[in-house]
Amino acid sequence: MIYVTGDTHGGSDVRKLLNPKNTSMLKKGDTLIICGDFGFVWNYKKEDRKEAQWLDWFNDRPYTTVFADGNHECFPRLNAYPEEERFGGRVNVIRPNLYHLKRGEIYTIEGNTIFALGGARSHDRGPHIDHNTGIIGKYWWEEELPSQAEYDHATENLKKADNQVDYIITHCLPSTLQDIVTEGKFPFDPLTEYLEALRMKVKYKHWYTGHYHIDRDLSDNISVVFAKIIELGKPVRSSVSVPGSPVYKKQDKVTFMLDGNACHGTIRNVYPWGTLRDHTTPYYDIVLDEPETGKTVQIKEGDIVSLSEPAEIREDK
């Protein structure tokens, strides 16, 4: 089986992989894909003891870990690891059981074709926000965005595949979707614009991205992942509930179970960490569709059956 999750940030967000409840389904022979900001290759000088311990930890997992790069990576070191062909594409071998997915490659894992294009523009550091002294070459690298050669390589590989793959793995979203998720706070850049064009011409079953620190389906086949670990091909809403990481948001129209009956309504309030009685799952106040009552009910995430129409996509129409 193949699973997908979001940023690990060199340890600060690796706790999802340390909780047996989240990882019990990961078995020997499985593959876990991290959608960028792996962050465990970070020390600009060399691999230090703490970093080595974590990389060895990943190597010792029964499953194989592969990751696209994000924007918070030490790119000179990351790209200096030995390169070889694996899964039908080029990878950097970080450990025998841990691989960096190179930009623009198309891999075949368990019969699934997977296009990877890492990178993203940093919005918390770098020269574009006047961070220069002590940052460049230590905590920020210009390679965070793909080079023209990498864009060309991606385009050529997709052309060879007739612009059709099973899955797309990136770290950031196409421009229009990023604009919706960030409410216009992140400006467009060459990578988001490239992905925007790619979204229009490439056929795929599902697209997964990290970067935005949320778990949310933007459509039936585009998902942002962070705290959840999701089976490849499945939407975020199909995964186990994680406190603090609600799948749904205000104004989403949903179908849910109430007293054994399927009901429809619109989310009014979100309680990411649950209620006073139950801290194990997010809860939602949902206004029933029945106009004559306007009744509001409180529903736990596991009782929501499906997303009728995401608020994000409605706003984009």
C-alpha cells in the first residue's frame, strides 16, 4: 500500500509518525510519501548527530519513506546525496530505505504512476522579505524554486507520458487554489503559475500537496495534507480524525448521519480540538437544510459522510 502525508519539518511536525494509532497500518513493503518540507537534511555544514539519528530512524521503519522537497530543505546537501534510478525515475538515496524524489520525475510504485515536482516559495524567510544577513546559505536557498532546466525536464517527462499520470505530488498548489487556501496572502510565483498550467493540461486521478499546514480536500481529487496519513487515491475526509486538524471548514455543505438518518446541512462553527466531553476528534455545529426549522446540531467529524460542495470551490466559481 502507498500512503501520503504532509510536512515533517525536521522533527517539529514528525509527531504524526510517532503515534502508533496513526501508523499502525504501515507495514513492511508499504511506501509513505511526504509532500515536501521533509526538513531532516538541514544543517548547511554536514550531517550532525541529531540529524543522523532521525535519518537512521526513518531507515529502520518497516515501510519505505520517499519525499518531494519543499522550501525548507538544505538543497546543496540534499542534492549531493548519491543519485540512482529507483521506481523508474531518478532519486537521491538518503538512506537505503529513504529517498528524495527528484523534481519532474515520474515514478511507478505498486503499478501507480506518480509525478513529483517539489519546491515552493518561502513566506517566512528569504531576500524577498528582506532577510539576508545570516539567512542565505544557512536557512534559505534560492533552489527552493525550480530552475528552468527542472521545469523543462518536468514538461518533457509529462509529454512522454501523454500528459497523463495516476497521481501528482507537489509541495505547493497551483496559483488559483493557493489564492483560495491562503485568502490571497501568498502571491503567485513561477512555480504556482507552472502548476496552474499543468492542472489545465495533465490528466490525473488525485493531486496531493503539503505546505499550508492544513488537512483539506479542495475538490474530489485535490487534497492538501499535513497531520493526516492518507491512503493514496483517497481524499482527506476518508482518513481517521485527528484532533486539532479538522477536515471541514465553515460554510462547507456536508452530508452527515443523525439518529441513524442521512441529513444535509451547512457548517456554522468548527471545534478543532473537540468539545469538553470529547477531545478525541473535531466537532462541528451544522445548520440543517430544513428552512422551516433552521435547527443547529453538533456533529463529530466521524459522523460526516461526505462533502457536498467545498466552500473553497464555491468561492472560485
